[in-house]
Amino acid sequence: MMNPFTATLDLQRQTWESAAEVVKKSGAAPDANETISEVDVGETPHEVVYEENKLQLYHYESQTEEQHDVPILIVYALINRPYILDLQPDRSVVRTLLENGFDVYLIDWDEPSQLDRSLQLHDYVDRYVDNCVDVVRDRSGQDSINLLGYCMGGTMSVMYTALHPEKVRNLGLMAAGLCFAGSGGLLEMWGDEEYFDPEAVTDTFGNVPADFLDVGFALMDPVENYLTKYVRFYDNVEDEDFVENFARMEEWLGDGIDVAGETFEEFIEDIYQENKLYNNELHLDGKHVDLEEIDMPVLNIVAEYDHLIPPEASKPFNEVVPSDDTEIKEFRTGHIGMSVSSRSHAELWPDVCEWFEERSQVEDDLPGEDRSDEEIEERGEAEVGDEPAEPGEMNVDEEIVEDAKEQSSSSPRSQAREDVTEGEAAADEDDADAALAEDVAGDETGTDDEPSSNGGELAGTDLQELDGVGPTYADEISEAGIDTVEQLADADVVAVAEETDVPVGRLEDWIDQAQAYRDEN
């Protein structure tokens, strides 16, 4: 039986320790507020090379001496700002592409005014995107370029590619909503025509307000978005890196933009409610968006834990296009995690860069091939074949071949970062209001390989011995380096939650079970 005097002293000690911790964290609050107010985003150097209406086309400064022949144009969604793709230097899709030798452009749509309410999908796809593609083609000297579309931008990239296949060399899609036949997740259910009338929204607001959309996204996981993330912030308020990441995500989430009214109506009705794109029945301004025209290489990147655009809303697309070079890369992260998590940049993006690199080399003309005077003049070359080369010198055609060899043999690719033990995406980072406490807690799980004091018997106990832990969750927890009940009993719930996509509540229950299991054994 516990000594009542000892129990009282222990309780008093715990109370003092908790009070001291509160005082300590409160002292860090002013520094955290300063960090939040001064955080920077979208820092990769770039210039505006084209403008139309609100749209700006960015061209990013090269990070390598050599570049691949075919540039990449990133088409972002009409919701939120595109700097989520350039959130910070070590978690930037833009910078990763640059460091792998790509010439990168990105469309920033900016916010439509009430005068833009009548803009339709064909204005964005067949006018704005098309004009940007032509600018990139002209600047690069390529007849066709690479497209990389994210979320709604991926959906529009598919529309554009079907309308202008001759201008797209390779099509990359990130978390793109393409198939809504009952498998598109919670948003598809909410957007069902039985429950939701987009015209009622636009009749009320004109353009659809960013705040209206943000509330919908947040309500997909209200506990995470309105409570858990702030608890996690409090627990890590003394960690400057954590606070900086939190601040960047909060700035992006609070920086939403309105959506043009008629475009919103079209997208909900034609894409979500009637599934016209996937069924090959979509027309924009009278033009058939014919998926049969998409015969170039297609890369479909999906996030396994994406509840905004579930994998089932993207993967079937590869089966309805005639291309014989299609690939799906499914990665264990969420909708936003594929852009900002350290694991994505260490493991996913090197593979994406390799896929584009293999398909972005353009062979120059071989010796003896005829080129027009106009082509020669454009290249700044002299007439070929009039004078033999001097001994030890190459003629112009030989120089072209050597240049092509150099480009194909010296394509720069940055190595994936070796430090993949940082904490991963926040629990349930599966919509545009999640992933707020991104991988900064470090490896705090305290997983030892030494046998426990229980004679080592518990060290080999499988996680699936715990109630509620099946193969899927066991694999997910194993990703954090925890393979046994003993290791889980000693783990920190916050650290494990940040390295996995398992909800905190479930982890707390399983850690309690593991500790009880250990005490009994």
C-alpha cells in the first residue's frame, strides 16, 4: 500500500514541476511571436517574365551550370498562393527542381476581382495557360515543354494537354482531382448535387471567398485544425525550427484567394458532380477536351493519406489515356506533405526529377542532316560544309554532336538529403488546413535496440499484439523506427505523431497499452 504522506509529497512535486514548465514555456512565447511575425516564404530568386490580367509568370534563377533542354512549367491551383511549392529553402519543390538542372517557371494566378467573376475554365485553360506555355516555348526554343500541375492546377493541366498535345512533351500531375465516381472522398460527398448548389454560393458572393473555402477544408478534420495543432505548438514553443515551420504554414493557410464565380460553378458541376473530364465528355467553350489526345508520358503523383484528393480520385486517370508511358508514384504522405515534408524531398522528389530528366533530353541534329538557312541563322552558326575544318579543329556539326554528348553525360542531379530522421508530417496532414506542425521535432522516440529489463522477452513483441493496431498501422509506426511493444512504451507521443500520419489520440491509447503490457511482463 502506498504511503499517504509520500503520495501527497509526490503530488505536490508534480504540481510544482507543471507550474515551472508553464512559466518556462510562457517565457519563450515572446520569442515565438517574434519568429512568427518575421518568417519569410517564397525566397528562391525569380523574375516576372509575363503578365496578363492578375496573372504573373515567374522564371526562377538557375541553380546549376547546365540545364536540361526542356523546361518545366508549374500550373498551380486557383486556391491559395503558390509559394507552398517554395515554402523554405530545404523544403521547396521549386528549388529541388532547380538543383536537379531544370529550367523552372511557375504561374501565380493572384486574386480575381469582382470584374473577373465571369471568367470561365476555358479562359484559364485555353487562354492564360496557353499564353504562358507559348512564352516558355519561345524563351526555351522548344516546340513542347513539361507541365507539372498541382491539385486543381493538375486538373487544368490535363484539360490543357488534351486541347494542345503538340505543346506538351511530358505531363506531371500532383494530387490532381481527375476521377469523381464516388471515390473522391469527403469533398466529393459534400459537393454532391443532392446537397450542394454552387450557384447559390456565387449568387450570394459573386466570387467564392477564400474564407468560405477554408472553413470547408478545416471541417474535414476539426479536432486537428482547431485544437490539436495548437496543443502541438504549445508543446514545442521552445523549438525555434518548429515555430518557424508552424509560422510558414500558418501564413500560407491564412493567405487564401477567392475563386472566380463562374469557374467555381463549372468546376463543381462538370468535374465533381458530373465527372465529365474522366468520362471524356468535357467541353470548354465548345472544344472537346479529348483524353484520347494525351499520348505523351504521364506521371501521376498521389499521396496515400490525402483526404482532399484521395488516390482513388487520381489513379484511374492513367487507365483512360492512350499513352504507353504512364506511371503512378504513390507516396506515404498527405496533400500538403508531398510539397513540404522532409521525407518527400528526400525520397519522392529525387525520383520525380529522374523521371522528368530521362524524358527531357533533346538530341541535336546529327552530322549530314539538312538544316535550313533559317535554322542555321537562329543557332548563330556558319554555313556547314563550305570549308573543311583545320587539323585539330571540329567543324560546326561535330561541335553540335559534342555539345549534345556533354549535355547528356553531365546532367546535374542533386543527391537526396541523407538526414531523413527528422520528424515527418503532422498527424492527419490530409487536407489544405492540415500539416501545420511539419517535421521539426527530430528523432525523440527513444527507441533502443538493447533488451529490456524484462529479460528481453518483451523486446520482440509485435505491435499487433495491441488492441487496434493492425498491419497498416504497424507499418506506419515502424516508419518511425518503432517495431516492438517495448519501443512504443518508451516513445514520445508528440514525436511519433509528427513522424507518422497516426492520430495523436490513437497513439496515446496504444502507448498506454504498451506501458501496461510492459509492467505486467
